Amino acid sequence: ALSIGIVGLPNVGKSTLFNALSAAGAQAANYPFCTIEPNVGVVPVPDDRLDQLSALVKPLKKIPTSLEFVDIAGLVRGASKGEGLGNQFLGNIRQVNAVLHVLRCFEDDNVTHVEGGVNPVRDRDVVDTELCLKDMETVEKRRERSLKNTKMGGKAGDEAKAEVALLDRIKAKLDEGLTVRAQKLTDDEKAAIQDLFLLTDKPVLYVANISEGQIGKEDSDPRVQQVRDMAAKEGAGVVVLAAALESEIQQLAEADRPGFLADSGLTEPGLNKVVREGYKLLGLWTYFTVGEQECRAWTIHKGFKAPQAAGVIHSDFERGFIKAEVFGWTDLVKLGSEAAVKEKGLLRVEGKEYVVQDGDCMHFRFNV
Ligand code: GDP
């Protein structure tokens, strides 16, 4: 499963956000290292299209697709040198596909700030520095191995020399504090270092964690502005939310949420934005299977062809793929039934080369 790791300094609200996300109820507490084990939560992806399809078809079951979030604790200044159990936590970042970086923008005298005061851009630099240092270590290890290989003759030796040169260049830039994702590597260069799973190579989404009192005033909040400016420079997204409030929202009964949201000045939970933006960050698309038994959303990567998309449901579907019947979700909602979609000639039969589109409704035909 694709996963997003939640990182940030201690006491910025990571666990609070994670708990809200997974509604798993792990304890949030006012001290560093309260979450020792990496926590994993599976979060449904809110999707209005699935809601509309289900409202029309009234299936027995409505099943959204999901995204995995991992709460990664223990990042502090010095983590790359093993400070505060740091090293072992950094390894947990290696396994995720993208990073959600939580930045504290809220003031609260009761919540200690490990760096001595609220300053989200500095906090981001502290974390990125640790990640860059760790990546330098990883790159150096690989460089030593490649250096040995340069002694080989012929093509292998030449390749090793090119690799050493590349690694030297990446390391020098990391040393200047430039993350790998900001280094604008070519596709070939990316492929050459892919198996290093460098921490600063992963796509990032920032969360500006504000206090309840700041809701509605984000645009005039200097700290939120600083975060937005910083993120814009690297082309990253920002979601502004109040993690503590998000956690309260999740504890409410479904029916009580709309009123509570309105009273808080929100149109939807901030978490929905986090999940949606995370999904986008990973380059993911959704297709639907629609039937009286169930309406269900499935996750694919952009560019998946029909057999690959079928394989998300079951590997047998991919192996025995014959063809797919496809129509757009809007056509079904507009026309009211699959029969009507067919009558209008909007149901297409597609083969193995069809690239599935975001929002397609699919029926697969396959051999067993
Ligand atoms: P972590 O160390 O980053 O996982 O931080 P936690 O989620 O454990 O939060 C640390 C403390 O900050 C807890 O006491 C939270 O209740 C508090 N906290 C988290 N988010 C907010 C927020 O939006 N506003 C305020 N005032 N406190 C928060």
C-alpha cells in the first residue's frame, strides 16, 4: 500500500493529527518521544464522486479507497547522529512514499517547544538538515562501493566512474542544504539512485498547524504566510488546519459534525484536504466499480492501462484481461442508469492499451 509519513519536530501536533486521521486513539501527550513505535493508520479517501454514484445506485455497500499514514516520531536536532533515538526513526521515513511535514504555527505556553519558540520555517530547516545529513551518509556508503568498482575494466568500470561523479555532485549539494528533490536530477540520474530511497527525495506536503482561534484569519497570519512563501519556493503544497480541533471533530457523532464545523468556521474537516492533497502528491487517480452489491473506489497510478487497473482488484483480472466496458461517472449521474448511458452510446468497450482516466467507471471481462 502507498503510505505517507508524518514528520516534524516533537510537540508540533503530529500525533494529534495522526490520531485524528486514523481515529485510532493513540495517546497524544505533552512530551517528546511519546510515540515510540511507528503508528500506521489506514484512512478512507473522501470522494464526492463516490457519494453521488452511491446515492444514485443505492448499493448494499459503499467502499472508498484508502491511504496509509505513518506517524514518525523522534525527529530532533541531531537525529542523524543518533540523538533522541533519532537514527532508528529516520529509517522509518525510508519506507514511505511521501512526507507530510507538520509545522507548528500555534502558540500555547503549556506546550513546550523543543527549539525554544514558535518558528515554523526554522523548524522545517532543522528537520531538513537532519534528513540531508542522513542522506549524505547513505550516499557516501554507496560511493565507497562504487569507488571500488571503478577499478574494474571496461563498461562496468566506466559506469562506476559515472556513478561516483553523480554521487559526489549530489552529496556536495546536500552539504549546502539542498534536498535531493530540489536538485532537479534527470530521469536517468533519478533511476541510478532510486534504490537508495533517499529521505529528501520524497515529495512533500506541509501542514501548518494553527490554533482554533486562528481559523478564518490564516491569510493575515504571519507564520502561515512564512510557511506558504517557503513552500511556494520549492513548489510544495500547504494545508492549514487546527490539529486539536480536527481531533475533536473526529470524536463527534457523524450527525453532530456539520453544525460543529459551521460553528468553527469550517466548510469541511481539514483532514479531508490532507488526504486529498496527499493523494494528489502521490500522483494517484481513482476509478469506480458500480453495482447493486457495492459501489467502490479503486486507486491507480496515473497512466495505468486497463489490465493494470484491473489488477488492483485481483491479479487474476490482470492476467486474464479480455476487455473493459467504460463510462464516465458524470454520464451515469447525469443519465440516471447504466442502460441510459448505453443507449446514448456513451458506454465504450476498451482493450489492453486503454489508459484508464480519473473518474472512469469500469466493468472488466476476463478469462479465469
Ligand atoms: P507531536 O510530538 O508532534 O506528536 O505532538 P502532539 O500531537 O503529541 O502534540 C503535542 C501537544 O500539543 C499536545 O499536548 C497537543 O494537545 C498539543 N497540540 C497539538 N495540536 C495543537 C493545536 O492545534 N493547538 C494547541 N493549542 N495545541 C495543540
